[in-house]
Amino acid sequence: MFYDRITECLEFEPPYCAVEYPFHWDVNDFIGKVRRGNFTAAFRAYRNAVVFPVTVSSLCGAPCARACPLAGEEVAIALNLLERAACEHTKSPKPEHFSIPAKGQRIAVIGAGPAGLACAYRFAERGYGVTVYEKTGRIGGGLNDLLDGERYIEEIRSQFAGLDCDFVFEVEVEDIGALRRGDAGGGTADDGADSAAHGAPGSDPYDAVYDARGIEGDAIGKIAAGLAAVNPIEAFLKTGRAQNEEPAPAMPEYGVEIYAGRPARALADIMRERGESSGDAAPGKDDAVREAERCLMCKCRYCTDSCDLIRFFKKTPATMGEEVRVTTGLDGLRGEIVVAKRLISSCNLCGICKTVCPKNIDMEHLFREAREKLVDKGSMPWAFNDWFLRDMAQANSGDASVAIAPASGAGGYAFFPGCHLGGSDPGYVLKSYEWLAARWPDTSIVVRCCGVPAVWAGERKLWEKLFGEIRDMWHTLGEPTFVFACPTCMLTFGTYLPEIEGVSLYELMADGGPRGDLARGAASYSVFDPCSSRACPDVQEAVRGLAQSLGFSLSPLPSGRDRALCCSYGGHAAVANPEYTQFVRESRIAEGEGTYITYCSNCRDIFAGEGKGAIHILDALFAGGGKPASAPYGGIGLTGSDYGSDEPASADGLAARALREPPTVTERQENRRRLKASLVYGMAPDMRVIGGSPVPAYDPSHEVKLHIPDALRRQISREYILEPDLAAVVAHCEATGDKVDIEGMGLMAGHSKIGHATYWVEYREIGVGEYELTRAYQHRMEIDEDGTPGVPKTHETVTVNER
Amino acid sequence: MSDKDTSKQYICHRCGIPLEPMKTGFSYLNRNFQADILRCPTCGLVYIPEDFVRDRMAGIESRMESK
């Protein structure tokens, strides 16, 4: 499916001007060379396209200008003047004839007018022996009648210098067949012609004949026609099969945006004002460079401009598609092909590609399917998704997951906050649920992960199981409408559980929500739309409405709304490709100066983790100070804020919330446990827990007490290492004595494999059962500890000690 | 406190003797490797310093995952 669609990619569609231009060449390449001021390279590209550059640039009527998208808006790009500039400012106009070995085949060209000359030149340049038959006594045909004819003919002569091309004058060829057979040089072959010429009676025959007589059009059109004949003839000589001339390119299907920030004034206007536009005057270098900078360099670049993955990898959709096909479909001689596994696991799966693509080519779908194929083949590197799947398992475990509903029977709404909102701050969930329950007292709450990590990991069996669990819970609760706080949960339900009706928390809040005046003293704010919100424009509107009613004045971001882009979290690319996710984060942060207001806690925490001020819209709604809670969850508000109030935040309170450091991966899981405990212990008397373990059985004290310095705590979180795992390693070392004493340092070190990964700790004892961690790290390779030391069981030649 | 401080002695806690470099096998994604790793000559206890994990092993892991 994808591979059929990729052929529709408009990547290779030419710029608009090239369609009108009789020579179909890479205009964007030429413009790029002029922009760089490299007129010699620009000249070579131009000469290669038109063969006789001075002649063509002087005679060209600039049909390209008709197609230029700037023609109706500003002034069409003066491509013709840029070509003249290339001719004028090149270091050398002399032709470069590379020492191409002679082909050993001969071509006859009939007619030494512009078409015949162009064709003859191109063949001779490619190493063919060429003879041109001309009925008159001179070359140039109609060019001789033009005002500057002698100049053009002089250029043509100079281009032919050094090439294997004979001219036979005053011979009218009447029988082309005879010419080919070599038994006739034409009806008047002996009228002063060189009797030794090829094709003349008694000489070798020609391999092909090009008859340039009778071609219609002006000199430019004739030169173009002569050049266009070359490839089909050459293909015939090589394959013996006839081939049609390449069809003229169709008008491109993409549209272009006339963007700002380009030079404002057109070169033609500037030259006219200076009185320089007479004849075929060439512009100066600087003027030419500016005109080239004014050019839009038309090509389809919607995905290359929008998609972070394409920008980062600098690969086109077709290249990516091919790499994915090879990686997922084939096996190499030495085992599986691993070429694109990181690429496959880097995509944020945000879908901007198909949104912007004029052909709706869906790279996201390609990468989702590829992940599933790698999982099915058993060749997805486990490390890419291991953390995210483990974290999801924690969110869905009895430690963190809970469903609470009215004892009297469930009502119309069930709040589904998702797993990251409470992980970021339990207060977000508690306050939102309080807000809902105050308005719709029979609202249930279901705390667990929506299952998207399984989808992103390509684990179909797992996601089918998880969505089945959610569907069962929905039936148990009486099929309520789910209220979503996270746009990704909402999108996931819409895709995989379409039977469950959903509404976003922010849409409910926007109806009769709070009012405020946060503009006072506040810095600039912008709404950052999470990528998944592209599917729900109503939610985007609701959040803007909420923000405005709270008093924010908003500056729009370049991306957003139907062009919303990922914060870097989507698709779980962070382990597979940390450099890429850093690139994405920096790209998003660079979009706006001010504080971002978002409605996905992952976006919030990603930006804040980079020091970029970011709040969740719930911060603005619930971070206010005020009276103690009257609601069930008294005492639990947003972390670090006064609790219990539905009052909106103060501007100062918000500034602090915007820079709140995101929780570590350990704190995130701990927050989920706190959330569940708060919900269960703070439950109103008329509510009950549905199924599962009602109270988290987690004992946070663990077997050992581990003190971790702040810097190390942040580092291990960035590396997705959980503190309880490290405590378990220390406990293992202490219980078994499997540890190393580092002499003279009072330090110990040891390791343990937990799940797939091996974790190392270096620590010192600071009290009974209390330890200070000094180092922690992990590796993915498994140590063959059972093998005899010194005698590895393998014959693999790769050794780790060598780089 | 660099790992590269070779003057540091690593002593097997249980056996009470210094660790020595020995060829040791590793595996990742169905491929096997070997490296000289500090081990206890008696019980085989392994010690891999942080620099070695970050500078050497991580690069090989990454190349095994994808080109």
C-alpha cells in the first residue's frame, strides 16, 4: 500500500519555470549556485543544459516568467538575466571536453541550423563521431539572419573546438536510407563535398541519422529540439529498441508559499531604473545574487519543511521507504539487516507528514507497521521500548491503577486522566476530578494507561489485551462517556476504542469555567498544541477559550492547530535516538519566546526539563492559593501550592509553576502511587473501588535506604533508571556478598540484572542499612557470568576492548 | 575518582583477593562478544567500571541495534 503511494511523491516534480522552459534542467541547482556567488559553476550547469549559452541567453524570450508564481504577486524572477550573469561572470566560457573514450559509432546530422548543431554538439561531446551535412556553405541556418548572428556563430564554432565533428557543406541529402547504408552521400554528394566524408559513397555507414530539417519554431526551440533528440537516439544505439522523446513535464501539483524575508526589489526593476536593461546587458554579481535570493526555488517541500524526522535524517520519503522495506522485509547474508531500525524507532508518529503532503503519503503508517513487523520477526531491539513498556506496566499495576465509581451505579461520565498527568503531579488529577464531581457527582474515575505505549512499540498482542481490559471496564461502569485530560489518550480511544464516547476535560471546563486576570504582570504566553490535538480542533479551541477567560493574552506559535508538532515524547523515540529527540525539543522551544501553555503533561514536563517555562492549563486553573479544601481530597493540591482552592493561580504562582522541575522517572511512579492512595483514602462514602487491589501494597522503604545526591538522581532519571531498581541491586550485593571493595576509597560496587538490563551501583555504607550512592549505570549487553573466565564460549571476532 | 586510575585495587569482597583482567563473553541481540574484564580469579565475580560501559560497550550496543 505505502510503496504504491510513495511513487506519487512530488519530490521530483520540477519548479514551475522549468515546465515552460524548453530545456528541462535543474533550475534550483543553478539558482543555488548563483546564490552562493559561484558564477563559474552556474555557467557550467547552464551551458550543459543549453549547449550554446551566450546564444540562448541572448535570444531567450523568457517563457519561464509566465509560469513563475511570483508573476502575479510581485515580479517574476528574471531567470534570463541570471543566465546572462552566469555567462558574463564565469571565470572561463571555454567548453570543457573531458577525455571521454570514443564510442566507435558515427552519427550523421542533416542540417547545420540551430537544431542540427545542438544535436551534433551533444553527440560529439559524448564521444560519437559526427558528420553534419549542410546544403549551404555555412553553419548557423537562420541564426545568420539575426542582428547579432555573427556573435552567435562565433560562440558555436568555439564550442565545437576539439570535438570529433566533420562538416560537409553544399550537400543536399535526399535519401536518408542510402546515407545509413553508406552507399550514397546524398543526391548532390559530389557537388563540392569532401569525398572522404563518412557516408559518402564507398565509406563506412552511419549508425544513426538525425534529420534536423523542417523543425518548426524559433532558434531557441530548435536548439532544444535538437538536444531532445539525442537521448532517444542514444538509447536506440545501446539497446536496439526505439524510445520516445521524454515527454515535457506537466505543471507541478504542489503549490508554493510566497514567504517573507526575501529581497523585496526585482532585478528587472532595478536595472530598468539604472537604464541598464537595454539589449542583452548582464546584471552585476551582487544584483544577480539578490535576485537568486528572491527566487522561491519552487519544489514540493511540505514534508521536508514540517517533519522533524526528515529534517534530522535529511532523507526523502522515498529513501526512507526503501530503507524500511529492506530492514523489515529482507534478511542479509550475515543475518538480519539492521540498517533502518533506529530510523523506524525514531519517528514521533505524529502524522504531520500525511497532513501536509499534497498526496497524503502516510509515513507514520509506514513506521507503525514497520515496528510491528520488527516485533513479529523478533528483531526489534528490546532496549528501544523496554523502559516505556515497564513504565506502562507500573501505571497499570495494582500499585497505581484504580477505578472508582458510585456505589449506587455509575453515571454519565468517567474521568480518564491517563497515566502521565498524575505521574507529573497527582494534584492535576485530584483537582480535576474534584471539579468534575462537584458538577456531576456520579462521575467515576479510571486511573490507568490508555495503552498507546504498546501501539508505539509495535506490540499488537499487548495492545489488544490492554484495549480489551479498558473495554471491559467501560461495560462494568455502565458505558459512561469518558472525560479525557490528555489528547493522546483521546486520540488513542478514538482510533482503537471508537465505541467509547469521549469528551475532553477542557471542553467541559470551557463551558462556564473560571474567569481571571492573569495578564497582569505576566510574561508572554503561547498555547502549545500537543501533536495529538491536531485530531481534535474543538479541544484546541476550548483550551484557548479557557486561557483567554483566565486573562492570558496569547501569542501564536508557527506550528500549532492543524500544524501542531510533537514535543519529542511521541512514539517513544528518546531511548532509540536521544540526539533526535533533543533536536525536536530544541526545535519546538525555538518557536516561541514566552511561556508555553499546554494541555499534555508530557509536553509540559519535556519543556520544563529543558528550562523552558511551561505550564499545564490545569496549573492556571488550580494552582491558586486559598481556603482549605472542603472536597474529599483535602490536603492534596498541586505540588508546592496551597491546596484546596478552585481559585485560579496568581501570576507569580504561575511563573513558579512554569519552571517546576519535572519529576524524575522514580518520582513519576511514586506520584502514581500517591494518586491512587489519595483517591482510595479520600473516597466519598457513596463511592466504591471497582475490582483490583483497593490500596497500594507498595512499601517505599524497600530493603535498604539509599541516599542519592541530586545531580546523580537527575542523571539516572535521564537514563531511565528507577531508584528502587538501584536499591534492589544494593540489597542484592549486601545480601549475597557479590561485590567488589574498591581499596582505599571505602566504596563498594556490584551489579544485578533486572529485566533485560544490567545495573551497576557504586556506594558506601553510611549507617545501618543506609547507603550513599556514588555511581549508577546500566548496560544492555548480557555478561556471560556462567562461562569459564578466560574461555569465552563464542568465536565472535568483535572485541569490546578495541574501538 | 576516575575509572582510569589503574592504581586502584579492586578486591573481591568474598574471596578477599584482587580482581584480574580475564577474557569474558557478552551477548546482545543474538550476537556474542568478548572483552578483557576484571574478574575474581577464584569465584569469577565481575567488575565493569563506568567509563568502560559508557565509552566502549554503549557504542557497540548502538551499532548492534541499527546502522
